[in-house]
Amino acid sequence: MINSSISHIPPDSFTGAILAIEGIRDATVLLNGPTGCKFYHGAISDRQYPRAGALDPVTYSKEFYFGQPRVPATYLDNDDYVFGSTEKLKEILPEVIKAGDKMIGIINSPGAALIGDDLKRFVRETQTEIPCMVLEDTGFSQPIHLGFQESLKAAIACLRPERKEVNHKQINLVGLNLCHRHWEGSLIELRRLLGLCGIQIGAGLSAGSTVEDLRNLGRARLNVVVHDEFCDDLCPWLEEETGTPFLRSDEGAPIGYDATESWIRNICTALSRDPAPALEEIKRARYRSFSALSRLNSVTGLPKGASFAIAADLSLAYPLTKWLYSYLGMLPVAIDTYDDSAPLRDTLQHYLSRIGHRDAWGKDIGSTQPDVVFSDSSTISRLIRNGINASGIEICLPDDHYLHLLPKPLLGAEGALSLLERIINSLYTACCSG
């Protein structure tokens, strides 16, 4: 359960269900719900994975779209809650099909789920030529990763992928999602590192993949975990459905150098590939880091001794905590995670105890004075408004609406350099201005 005292409000299961489908390049969500549920998700989907060439609201002024290119909705009103949403669905579905996507995910809003319409029967009777998945109950206000996984399972079951002739150099990445900052740059970076070892990425579930990628899930030798909490149920289910085994790292997501090296080594060992080319790239990144860190330390004595706080998923919080402490000498004062039942909870708690910072676990960031906060823009802004003088580095949603024209990774060797750039400059600025 989410601690009521936390200073951040993470996205819920409903958002996870929508973004799981919106992360598929040629799929779209048809939201059965009111406009109040549509606008935020339409905006965040288009921002995290833009597909329209322009944002002219007139282009999308037709019924159901309301000026947004993503997440058309049935805009349920009072009568629909009394008499049902079937008539609206009959009107909207042909319009969504005309948009040309190769799959439609019909998802109920929490309120629409209470109506009791049989959406699966509606789809069967409609007999559309393109696949239409249905998710009648997204889990309401449960953690985001629950809705994400249920939505993906419904989509994959709709497409019915089968175990095909296995490509022993190919893997699927599982747990990728639009909820993490810079997912696109991270995918490019992981593809680059694995490509150096002769390993191909088939599907990225669910960020940047296509409907065809999902149909060919069974071709991969392995499903490789990126973010544990977004696939702890999905990976065993995929193994049962397609026969593809999965591989996870005890170090969490490949963020920072050690976790990335461990992640790469595990995959290469499983596929009998040589990890040396990718490890050499990580070594080069370490060298570049040393030069910059040496300059910062010679002038300010930092980053050693600077404090940090994290409010994020455990798959990010654990490797990030280890990297900041062991590589940079920074000290954790608050580690607040979105779901305490995730697989890495005990591992992170044990690590904090071992380094003498067990009291940082579960502490409300708002009660501390960290030098750097790793979280979402909403949490960072709230802390600053409350008088906490900290530098904020965004690693998850919601973001601060800064438009990044170049893909900036969070994961892998380049992701470590990108994070270090932010950390070094924020600490240097704070030190000089102080």
C-alpha cells in the first residue's frame, strides 16, 4: 500500500493500463469514459510518444478526439451511466478504425467499469477486421504496474503469439514503459550496447514496439527484465503462453555502471555471447566520468558527502542508490518507493542497513534536506515550494514540460553520463551560489 504521508502521488493502475497500449507504435486506446479521464492521458501519451506531425487542434476537432491526436473517448454523460455505453461505442469504433492503427485497445475508465456493459460481447458482435482487445477493469487506484501488466496481457492474448523458430541472438525487453523519463533514449542505448555483442532486440514491452513485434514474441530466445515491478507477473505469464523463458538481474534496472555491467553479463552468459565489446564501452564512460568528477572534487570537494533522496520505482531506486553511494560517495537520506511489495524491496533494505543508512528507507522526502532529489517534477516542485533547497533530477513522470529534441538515455553507459552531467552541474551551481 502507498504511505499516506508521502510527498508524491504516483500514477495509478488506470494510467498504467492506458500507457501500456499507447506504448505500442501502431496501436491506440479507445477510452470508454468521460472527457475528464481522456485529456490527461491523451496529453501524456502524445508527449511521451508523439506520432502526429502537428498539434493543430483543428485537425483533431472531430467527435471523440476533442483536439487531441491520442486516446479518443466515448465522453460518457449521465444518460450513458444509466442506459449503457454501447451506442457510443458503435459510433466511435468505425472512426477509430479509420485512423489506420493495427490494433485498438478498448479500456474502461473506473466509472465506466461500474456500468456493467459487456465490452467483450460488443467486440465479438462487431467483428472488426483488426484486433480489438478489451480491458473492462483496470484495477482502479492500484499501483500503476498492475494495470500496465493486465493491459499488456490482454493485448498479447488478443494477438495470440506462438512459439516460432527461435532466433538465438534475439531477446525481448520487458518492463519498458512510457512512465519512465527518457525511455526512448534508454531503448536506443540498450540496443547499442547489446548490438555490440551481436544481440538483437525484438520487442520492447511496452515502449516502441509494434503489433507485429508482439505477434513475433515467440521468436526471441529470452525475455529480459528491465523494470521488475512492470513485469513480475507478466514474464511468468509470457513463459507459459509462448514458452519463452525470462531473465532478470538482481541489480535491478541497468542504471549506473555496475548495474549495467551486471545486466549485460547476465544476458551474454545466457546467450553464450562475448560481453567484452559492451563492457569496453562502459569502461570508456567510466573514464570520461573520472575526468569530470576529478575537476568537481578539486574545486568543491564534492560529490562525496552530498546527500540525496529518491522517490521512484524500486527497479530504479535500488541500483541508483548503490551507484550514488558506492561510486560517488553520496549519502541517502530518504528512499521512498511507489510499491513496497516489488521484488527488490528486501534487497534495498538490506543494502541500506549494511551501509548504515537503514533509517532512509520509507522516509518522507519532505522531512529531509537533501542536496539532490531524484523523482518526478511534481514531487520536486512541491519540495522546493515547501522550502527545501534541493536540486531536482527527473527520472519518472510527470515531467516539467521541457522539450527534449534529442533522445537522452537514463539507462546504460550513456545514461550514466547523462545523469552525472546533471548531478555535477547541480552540485557545482549550488556550491558556488551558496
